[in-house]
Amino acid sequence: MQGKILVIDAVSTNRIVLKVKLGAAFYEVLQAASIGDAAKVLASELPDLIISAVSLPDGTAADLCAALRTRPDTANIPVLAIGQATEAATRFATLAAGAFDVMDRPLDDLLLLGRVRGMIRSHNALEEWRMRDETPCPEGMAEPVADFAPPGRITLVGDDPTQLRGWAKNLTPHLRGKFALTLLKDAMANLHAGSPADVVVLSLPTAPKEAEVFLRLISTLRASAQTRQIGLLVIQQTPDPLWATQALDLGADDLMLGGFDAPELALRLRVLLRRKRQIERMHQSVRTGLRDAINDPLTGLYNRRYAMPHLENVVARAATTHRPYAAIIADMDHFKRINDLYGHAAGDAVLVEAARRLRGAVRSVDMVARLGGEEFLIVMPGTDLETAQSNARTLCKTIGDTPFAIPGVDRPVGITVSIGLALGGCSATASRAGPQHGRTETVQNLLCRADKALYAAKTKGRNRFDLSQPEKRPAA
């Protein structure tokens, strides 16, 4: 099934007709005769879309939208209202209450299914991001615009500059936005120049040849990484279900069949602007969540959760490429004394500065992670014995040669680090270390060797490194 749709209509014939049409398109159809009946259905099943009659026995489609918005689990379900010669005031009130669109009977089957596909596609895309973000972002025209939201960047595209100027002028009293006008021939260049628009409004020509060119613009914008998140709204001066359906299937977010109407267009643009901001917030939230999952919050270095799989990849790759690698465990010397003498805030400042120095002392390809406490892990792929030893000396000097400025302490404090170095893979100095002869060392064993080398460095006086090389496998 392509999705689940709840049809609400007091007239059973209307429900049956819609069920047949939608069922033939492989949608699962639920039915209700009133808002009350719909509430019972919604208590057990949540559809992807609701198609409701404008007038119902116990209210209106606008009342239904208001009721849906009171429940977190139904607040984001899109609503398509269907009426019979719906008056302009009723239509606007229904849209303002949160309905995505209002269509009048007799319904064009092609356009109806195009609308249904577009609404469910948009709903599912937002739900996927909400699941990742795990924060509710209710959608709907009734949601008030946040006072702090910046003016939307709206580009009007058409083939008549006089018409576009008139639209921008008439929209200004109804919508706070920055309007730009562009002709179709300049659209791609203008939309990719500078900051992209938040929403693009396309005035679809009536001539088939010109309309086809405009429709190609929709698919082109959706294919571009820079413009694929732009909201797209198409205005038809003369209703044409075929062109309208093609526009929706190519990626248009919304459609106005009855030509330009400033209040309604402003209403629809606010929805698209809110939707774009919601997606941007969810994108940022997911990016932040991913960053927090792999980074240490204090130092900004990678954490153990990231470091261990990374080290496993380095070890596995080395088994294939037969190139050596090094793993370093660095531990700050007498770090407890810093905390005891100057406080934990001072200790945190030392860790942050130590992380900065360690990261700056290695190559960009090397990974530096905080394992916990005052212990760090540095992974160096493609590193032979000589280079690894040189790097270990450099890291000791990077920490120990320059005292640390500690907040609240008059004089910089000298701090050192001890390092355990474990070389893995095939050593460049085979005479000293010997190749692994096909044997792949486990990460656990590698870290165990680095840890033993660290203990040896501490035992020998600190502020130094000690080395552990791969065990030489006896000849057969």
C-alpha cells in the first residue's frame, strides 16, 4: 500500500466513490461520517492523510483541523478538504484553520491523485526528519508565525515582468518578505546566485510549449543540491488538471488553480516558509546530534565511541595495504594535583589546551580522541617506526616545553605528558620489528601494548615516551 487515508464525509456515496478511486491507486482507506467518528478511528489508527468534506454533521473541516492540532499524535496529519462550490470566505477559513487545500466537486481524478501523492510525500518526508530529530514540529496554516522569524526570501518567476511586479506589490501588505522577480530565461542563474530563495512562485503559462519549459524548471531545481530544499508553488491562470498534476509529480510543493489571489497566496507562502524553517532546524538538530555523539563535549576532540571503530578501520586497512601504523596513548602527568591545587575548572582548562596542542601537532589525517579523564588516543595511519618515534617526541615537547596559563593562577604552570607508543602493521624497519606475515593484530591487543608502554614511560620518570613494537612471528 502507498499510504493510509481517512475519508470523512456524512454522505456514504461520497465515501464509497473516494474509496474506490483511492483503492485502485493502492491506498488503504479508512472511513468516518463525522468528526466524532473520526476521533474514534484516530484513537487506534493514524493515517498519512485525511480527506474531509468541508461541511460535516458535527462541524466543519476547519473544526476538524482545530481538533487535530490539539493532539500531538494527529497535529501533523495533512488535511485535504472537499466541497461543493465552496464560497471564497469558507475556503479561506478552511485553509487558515490548517487544511492543506480545498478542492471542489466534481473532482478530477488525475488532479486528486496528484494532490494525494504530493501531500503524502511531503508528510512522510517531514515525519522522517521528526523521527530523527525527536522533537514535535506541528505543521499547518493555523500555526502562528514566530515574531523572530526573519522575512522570507521569495522569488517570483514568470514570463511577464509587469504581472510579477503587480504580484509583489499586492503581496506586500499580506506577507513580510523580500521579493525578487526573475524571468524564466534567467531563473536558473538567478536562483543559484548568492543566498538561495526560501520559496519560488512559478506563474505557469497557458501555452503548452511555454508551460512545458516551466515544468522542466521544477525538475531542474529539485535535482540541484543548492535548490532542492526550496519551496515551490505553482500558480495557474487557467485551470489545467494535466499540467497541475505534472507540476506536483515533478516536485512542486503547492498549487493554486484559480490564479493569483494575494491573501490566499500569502497564507500558502507562510506555510512553505515555516516548513522550510522546520526542515532547516531539524537538519541542524540532526547534525548537532551526530556531532555530540562522536565528539567530546569539553575538548571538541573525537570521543571513544568514534575512536574505537576508526582504529579498527585503520588496522583492517593496514592488513590489506601492508603499511605500518601507530597508536599513541598520552596521559597527563600528575593531573590530579592540578585539580587538587587549582580546582576542577582549572583542570578542564588544561585539558582543553592540551587537546588543542595535540591536535595541532599531528597531521590532518591523524585522529586525536579523548578516551576519558586526562587520557588521549592518537591514531597515525601510514606511519613507520622512525616517524612514529619523532611524532611521540614532538607531542611530549608540545605539552611540556610551554607552561599552561591557568585562569586565576598568577604564573603559568608546567605540565608534562607521558606517552605509550605501539607500532602496528609492517614496520619500515623490518630487521628490527619484522613483518606481520599476514597476521592481523586485534585492536584490543594493540591498545594493550600501548597501555603497557605508557606504564613503562611513567615508571621511567614521566615526560617521555616508551615504545612497543609488533611481536616478531617466528619463522615456520
